[in-house]
Amino acid sequence: MNNEEILQNAFNIIMSFEKRLIKLESGIYENILYKHTDSLQLSVRAQNCLKLLNIKTIGNLIEKSYSELYDIPNLGKTSIKEIEKSLGKLNLKLRKDNEN
């Protein structure tokens, strides 16, 4: 990867963070990537499985791919679909399997 590609990737990451800012009622901006996964209102099973891997924030969660989540003990397809649906409500999604 050359310097231009590295800079482009860094720029894309920064821009994606900016797009994920939401305005709270108080007028203060909070980045949804730093919100705790509890705010997704997931089932107890899904929440416990995420805690096992120390996935605490939405940002931590979207860094994972479907196959990485599927490898978590006791986290099955139904729970992963629940996670994807909750992330979708925030216009977020899991990392694709082929992304690093």
C-alpha cells in the first residue's frame, strides 16, 4: 500500500466517523460509535456474548464481521440478525468479512 492509499484510507475513516455524529436533544453532539452496546437494546444472550469478548461500544461492534461474531460461543444466527437489525436502525453495519 503506497502513501496515497494510506492517506485516502485515513481520510475515509475520518469521514465515516463524522457521518455517524448524531445531535442529542440538548444540542450536544455525541458520536454513536462511543455509545455502549446496551443502547442497542439487545437480548440478554446477545449482550452477554458481546461482554465475553469485551465488545463494549457500538464502535467495537462494527469492527467485527459476521463470521467473527458467529465464532462467539452461544451467539447464533438469530442473535447476529438481531445485532444487524439494531445496527441498521442507526445506518450502521458489521464489517464485511474481506475487510481488514
